[in-house]
Amino acid sequence: MRTIPDFDRYIGEQIARKRTVYAAYAVTRGRETVYENALGLADVEKGIPFTENSVLRLASMTKPLTGAAVMKARELGLLSLSDKVSRFLPGFRRMRVALFGEGDEIVGEKPAETELTVASLLNHTNGLGTGRVPCRLLAEATKEDTLATLVPRYPEQLLDFEPGSATGYSGTMAFDVAACLVELTSGMEYEEFLRKYILAPLGMEDTGYDLTPSMEKRLAGLYRADGEITFVGERGGIFTNLSRSFKAGGSQVFSTLRDYREFAVMLLSEGRGRDREILSPESVRLLSTPSLPASLRGGNEEWGLSMRVIVKKDPPGQPLDPGAFGWSGAYETHFFIDPARDLAAVLMKNIANGEGAGAPSAREFERAVMDTVGNDPLFLRG
């Protein structure tokens, strides 16, 4: 059995061994935070402590924010999950699927038989930028590129598989398309829409694509931690192949533990945050319910819309209950929500050599929280 204090010691040991640099985490029961801690240094060179308000790079933990924005657009009647992407971006009507030989060698292509839908963008059944076909357009993006200029070119990208026939994690491209659809249907720049309907109502002032002067002062350094601590790149960077001007739907957002906790608690509370409805209960249910076609189901985890959903408990791999949901980021941010236990937990850390959803720290965090809940209910009574 592990406990949350055990996780404190685990992170402390990882910092001492130079396997990580800093971390902050919070456990919430209902609307009450019952545990919060921060360890390590946000700036190793200057000795600045890492805190719950230090600013970090979310990487793929941007995706649930985009999922929420799409659901809000749906609530406003701007789009539906079954809409074909080509309804708004006609170029997506004529996509092509790569044909592979041995390994990852592309030996040909064929017309896609199935069009991408809004739902397929969010549940990774789209084949767009899922790994085997190089994401050339992202690599070639200029500092002037935006969702409006780059996403209409995405149909140039070969799909890795026929849409709906498989799942493959879309690093950012599918979520860029989703963000672009919000932009097109709302008549607002995507970040403006996200801030108006999600971030501002939740008081998430330290979350966004651009660093305010206050956020920049609190931005934690990005380091490689592999037995030695090495500072990596510019402090303002997320991914070196993407310009800061590109408001990617699948990455690029900065946030803090306390801000993202507000988002997690909103999802736990069926869409209510700060005493107002941010999303409808139906929207949260759709985000957090398995959405794959029947032919692709059967694992311990499945995709909802923008987040993983636990279907079967698998203690060796993950200790979460069926119905729990959440996601992670490449630099080892992680969060999960367990509605049955009225529980939300957020872990915020950044290392350049992070392991994303498969990071040991994510599993250790899950085990510590769930073991504490199961064995010390008074601690998390709220």
C-alpha cells in the first residue's frame, strides 16, 4: 500500500537522484482541496522554489481544454459531433490513406473511404498525425502560421489508417482541426473562445497560449533530468518545432496546478465551476464516456472525447476505478477524476525527457491517491 505522504517521499527521492526537478500536486474531494504540496526548484540556477502557482507547459493536457471548447460550441449550436469536417473545411473531403510496406515504409496511397467527423478528431480514430506518416506541415510551419492558415493544408497529410478502422494517438493535428472548427463556427479566434467560455468563468487567469508578464516571472525552467540536470532551450518554449504564434489545439498551453485544478473540479462537478454552469452535464458525460466504435473496444482503457476512460481496473498497470477519466502531457503533467469517489487529482511537473501518459510518476501518483482513499477514508472525507 502507498499513501500520499509516500508520494511526497517518492518525489523527494526523484529530485535527489536528479530524475526530476520539481513537482506540485493536489487532491480534491468534491470542491474541497484536501491535500496540496510542491517540491523542488523552479529555477535551479537561481534557487527559486517551485510552488503551486508556478507556471508549466501542459503539452497534451491542452487536449481536454480543446475537448471542452468543442463541447461548448456544440451546446451553442455551432456544430455537432457527427458533423463531417468537410462541412467547414471542404479540403477534408478528399483525404488519402497511406499504404505501408514492411515497417513504416510508405509504398503508396489510396482515397479515404470515410470522412473525418468532429467526434473522430477527439477520440483518436482519425489517422491524422498519429505517428507513422511524418508531420511535414508542422515541421515546416512558419512564425506567421495560425490555425486559419495551416489547418486548411492538413488534407495534404496522408492518413495513417482509414478513419474509424483503428485508433492512433494524434499528437496535435486532429486537435488543431478541432480548434480551427471552433474558430470557424464561432467567428472568434480560438483562444478568445476558450478564454470566454472556459478559462475566464473558472478564474483560470494563469492559463493560456501566451505568457503574461506575471506568468513569465513564475515560469519554471524546462530541464532534462537523467541523473544530471540540464537546462533545455528557451524558458518560454513548449515544442521547438512549433512557433509560439500557433495556438495548437493539442499542445502549446501554459498553466499552473491551481488553475488546472479548477478545470478538473469543474469536470468532477458535472460542468459546474465557481457556482455557475461551464458545461452541461451531458457535455461532461460525452467527454468522459467511451466513444469508440464497438469493433475497437475491449481494452482496460478506451478513448472518450479528448481523454482516456478507465473501463477495467488493472492494478499492475493502473489502479483507477472503472469510470475514472483524465489525461497527461509529454512533460509528465497528469490528472484524473473518479466520479464514484467524488475525487479529482492533478500532478504538475515538467521534464524535457518526460514519458507522458506512461510516466512512472503518473502511476505512482494514482496508486498513492487511490490507496489513501481506500484505506483512510477520513483523510479524504471532505
